[in-house]
Amino acid sequence: MKQLFKQLFSSQKHLIQLILPLVTVIILATSLFATPALATGVYQIPSLTAGNNTWVLDQGEVISRLNEGKISSAFEDLAKQTNKEVRIVTVRRLDYGETPESFTKELFEKWFPTKEAQANQTLLVINTVTNGTAILTGDEVKPLLTDAIAESVATETVSVPLRNGNKYNQAFLDASDRLVAVLSGKADPGPPKITDNVQVEGTYKKAEETDQGNATAWVVGLLIAATVIPMATYYIYQINQPSSDG
């Protein structure tokens, strides 16, 4: 009887040892798929006011330091010469239910809460996960940067380089050149010319797709390990048990 209880206790203990790794992997796998990438809300964007010397807020981390400096210098010179201020904001992911348009409107009103503060402002925003864009302008800007031109900047000047290989630096350099020209009273250089591109879209994976693929590979590997290792352990345990005939 004593030997029976000892074997029963040993079997239960071993069963727990077999189950625990599998439970751990299941919890880990669930957390990997259930936890979304960090989203950005307007409340997370630093506050600023008209006249602030922050011209580019690259939270999506898609613009090189060199080009960020070029764009900032161009916008600062524009502000000194015309009193017109332009800012570019990139975010990686928006809160659930948020759109580039709603986010841009909320941020515009957060930074410039009155009509007077908004008058000379232009705000261009891009969500780098979807490459969705939006732009808003103040009343004093509209005679030069009309709604039609502003929309063209967001949907053509920025979007065309992104559709041709996610060329963020080119997109924002082109956008800043066009915005500075128009707001300086010069002729609108217009959107980029669209040329046929034989390369099939999707050859280059976005970071989000790569991250998801890596996470899936890890989970599959862990699940296989959690299945195979306990089975192998149990097999070794069984063959090392003393024979009941002995």
C-alpha cells in the first residue's frame, strides 16, 4: 500500500511537471496575440503653442535626422519670413476608432485652441501603419494654401512616394518643398508625376507584418517545444520505472 501511494504521488507530481510548461506557453501565446502595438492618442502628444520652434514630431520614427533638420530649417525660415507655420507629425498607430482626420483635428485644436491661434497654422499628420494622411489649415493660410492644394499635398505629394516603396523621407521633403513654395506666394509646383511601376506592391513587408510574422514563428516554436519536450520526458520517465514483475 505504501508503495502504491508513493507511485501515485510520483505520477501526480510528474503530471504537474508535464502540464506546467504547456500552460505557460499558452499564456505567453495569448499575451503575444492579445496585446496590441502601442497606440498613440492626442493626449500623448506634447503640448505646444504658436511660435514654438518644434516643426517636426516624428513619433513614427520614419524620417532621418538629416532630413528632419532640413525640413525644420525650411519651416523655421518660412515662419520668420511670412508668419505662416507648418508642422509635420508622424505616429505609428492611432487609438482604436481614431482616424487620421479626427486625430489631426483634435491635435490642431489642442495646440491651437482659438481661431486666432489657428489662423496661420498648417498641420500635416501621417499614420505610418496605414500610411493614412490628413492636413488642416487656418483661415489666414487658406487664400494661399487652398483646401484643394492642401488635400493634394496629403493625398498625392506625400502618398505617391509611400505607395512606391514607403519612401518617407522623399515624401516629407517633397511635401515641405511644396508647402514652403505655396505659402511663400510662389507658384504651386504641383503633385509628383505618377509613373507606371512594374514592381508588384507588397514585395517589401511593412514593419507591422514582419513583427507579426516573427511573433507567429515564436509562438509556433514554443507550442511545438511544449508538446515534444513533455512527451519525451514522460517517455524517459516511463522506461526508467522499475518493472512491476521485478
